[in-house]
Amino acid sequence: MVATDLDRTVIYSRAAFGPAEPETVCVEHLDGREISYMTVAATKQLGALASAAALVPVTTRTIEQFQRVRLPGAPWPYAVTSNGGTILRNGLPDRRWRSALDARVRAECASLVEVRAELRARVDESFALKLREADDLFVYLVVDLERLPDGFLAEWDAWCRPRGWSASRQGRKIYTMPLPVCKSHAVHEVRRRMLDAGELHPDSRLLAAGDGALDAEMLRTADAAIRPRHGELEQSNWNHPGVVVTAASGIHASEEILDYFLGVRA
């Protein structure tokens, strides 16, 4: 089973290409604009991987944002969106998973209303461009990185932690997330279901890829994993036994990641 993050791992905006102008395929449109791409080589690799393994896209995107993406190998029997808040089974949200998760968040964490109000009180228009709520689960802030005050993220995370939340930055977005809402939890639930249904061999390995802090637990708990040489984990020099780092950064890292999956699978 292969669990892979999407943005800046498999798919890339033009701003995230890095020092490259490769031949690409657009895989996402918004309001008629092309916004996400894969290299031509990566689309072929992803198609081959989808035929050879149980591939599970895993993303912090909301359901609506995920459904805009058109990837080779789709449709997916399972996908994970909203940072693990939603498990999609044949494109439909699993209500039992979400209900159980909501109950845990209510029991262990401050409310979304309280956290959003506190965050709103801490920001202003000099650096905060947008404040959004995602799937009634978490909030994210789009910021001007050049104007983001020093220490803002660390101070906000310090406020969040005792209340059962965390804060992390991915590009221009600062995510504020309840601790139980975790990609890793959802991925392991999907794996359990597939094993119980006989859709995976009992000895099959879990492989994973991702570039951000919200991917770290998923990488750490996989049997083998890979991360690109860019993103939040690279900036913090995050490493873990069994996690490979690509040689390339930018969009060409996706080809290395998919090659890695195909090689381990082989």
C-alpha cells in the first residue's frame, strides 16, 4: 500500500517547480486557470504505480479541493482528505470515521470556535491575507511571508498545544489543527480495512511520501518512506530511520519519489 501526499510531493504549482522548466501536464484547474502540474514522466510513473499497488492519495486539502485534481490511475477506492479528517471510500465520505473523530476532538480539544477567535485576535491585515475554516475541522491562515512577524508561528503553536491543537506552516499557509486529526491515523485505518477485506496481502508493506510537518507522523509510522529535498521537513532538517530523501528538489523530486515506490514495490 502506498500513501502519498499530493501538493509539493506529487503535484506542483508553477511557483513550486524550482529551477526547472520541464514538460508538464496540468492536473488541476480552478475557475478556468491551470494551477497544478505533474511532469510527463511522473504521470506515466503514477499510472504504473496505480496498477501495481494499492495507492491512497493523502492530503490536507478539503474534499472539494481534492476533487479538482485529475490524476492518472483514478478513481481511487480510498483517499484521505482534510489531513485525515475524512476517509473517502469510492469518492464518498465515511460517516462513521468522521463521527468517531468528531467525538474525540470534542473530548480532547478546545473548540474550533475558540481557536478561530483566538487566532483572529492575533492577526491583522499587514500579514494575514485570508483566514479559512476547512470541513468544520481546522483553520488555516494564508500569510505574506515577508511580513510575517518573527516568532508568530512558535508563539501560536505554544498557545495551541495545551489546548489539544498544533500549528505548522506549509508554504504561505499556517495550519491550525486538532491533534487527533492526523493523516497517519486515517492511513492506518484504511490499511486495516483493506487487510480485513482481503484487498491487501497480510505481508504487504506500507510505503509513504510527504514534504510537510503534517506528513511527519505518516512517514515515521510507515514501513518505508521518502520525502523530497524541499518543504517544511527539509527546512527543519527532519530525518528518521527508514525515510529516504530525494537528491532533487522541486518538481523533479516527484519523479524520484515515484521511482522509489516502483523500485520498492518491485
